Amino acid sequence: MLANLKFLPGVPWLLPATALWLWLFWHWMNGAWWPRSTATSRRRDLRACPLSGSVWRWSLLAGGLGLVSVMAFGLLLARFADVPRDTYKLPVEFSTLPPWTVISILLAVSVSAGVVEEAAFRGYLISPIARRHGWPVAILVSGLMFYVAHLNHAYLTLAHLPFFLAISALNGLLVYLTGSILPAIMLHASADLLFIPLKYGLVGNLHAEPIWRTGVDSAFLVCLAITLIFGFAAVPAFRRLARVVRGEDGNRSLFSLRRRRASPPQQINAVARKSSGP
């Protein structure tokens, strides 16, 4: 981003450069190229499994409802952290840049964060821990490390830890139910694209005054209502997602069984001769 701001800021060359870098990153993480000895484990732990249309729809609906709830929850938590408004200022003045450069930077940052962070925290980190210690432990560790990885942000305090645990639980649940990080990537990138302009003052003037100064005001109550309403609405959506996934798994098992039963007679005879020996 800083390179695009320093060299030819009027040309949004960051976007194609980021797309190329992400293409290389994604293919390597998914098992391509050297070293071939780690290709299988890289592909397995990334969990970039394709999904059917129905699983995609219910993943985005359930995850979207949960994401709105978690983002509102994050705004609530910000009311318990006394963070100066200046900590949200960016080191550059975006108002002097062309709109297409600003949009390209937001797209590049949001998509990169969605792909890289989900691949790292809900792919490579969760997978081995879940195999050894189970999914609850894996999701908890992922949330803690997700928080630690963002400690370089000036606005971050201990009050924000529950937000990182909640967002990791949401995305971890999506990965657990679907077996894929793809819906989590889509939701993560979308949330960053919408929220980063608000957080850093590119759109509006978002600032959370500590609740001990303002008391329980209307803004706090609105965020609380959004957190509860969308959180409760996400529950039946996640249950439906689980049923859809189980139904597809059952259909695949039945299809595999039917294929075995429908094997050609000569293939069955060959198998029988091989098993019976000379």
C-alpha cells in the first residue's frame, strides 16, 4: 500500500500486484509447487474445499447474521476501552488521492486480510490442533493467536479480546460445519471492506466514547440490540446449514454405496477371484 502511495499514487497498480501475489500465495498454500513432500499436508490443512450452491447460500446467510452480531459486539466492547480518537488515524491523507486509488487500496487490503488471515488462523493453525485436541480447543487457540497477531494496532486493548474470540468462534464454526475456509474468507473480506472506512474515518466519524463518561446511551443500546437480534437469528440459520451439510454427506455416501452395488459383474468376479487366491 505504501509503495503505491509513494510511486505513481494516481495509478492503482496495487490491485493487480496484490492479485498476482494472492494467486501465488493461494496456490502454494493449497499444495502447489515445491516442496512436493509437503503438498498433501498443505492442501489438507488449508481446507480450501469447494462447496455446493446450497451450502454456500446457508453459509453466507448464517455467517452474515453472525458477523453483524459480532461486529456490533465489537462496537460495544470499544465503549469499555478508553482509546483516543487519534489512534484510528492513518499515516496518510486519503483525501488527496483519486477515488479509484483509494478503492483499489481498500480492496487489496480487505481481500488480502481475508485470504491470508483465514488461511493462517482457520486453516493451517486450526487443522492440526483440531486433529490432536478437538475443535473447541482449536477455535479457542485460534482466537487467542488472532488477538495477539493484531496487538500492533494502536487502538487494541484487552477489552477487545472477546471480539477476537467471538469472530474466531464464528469463522471456526463455519469451517467445522462445511469443512472449508471459503465462506469465512468471503465474510472476512466483506467485513473489512465495509468496516475499515468507518474505523479509520474515511466515511463518517466513528468514535466510541467510554461508557463511564456517557452512561448507557442510545448508541450503546442500539449496538446491544443488534448484537442480540442478529445473534439469535443466526442460530436457526446455522442449524439449517448443519442439516444441509449432513444431507449432502448422506447423499454422497448413498451414491458411493450404489456405485459399489452397481459394479459390472466381471469386476465383481475379478475381485472375488483375487480375494479367494489361487
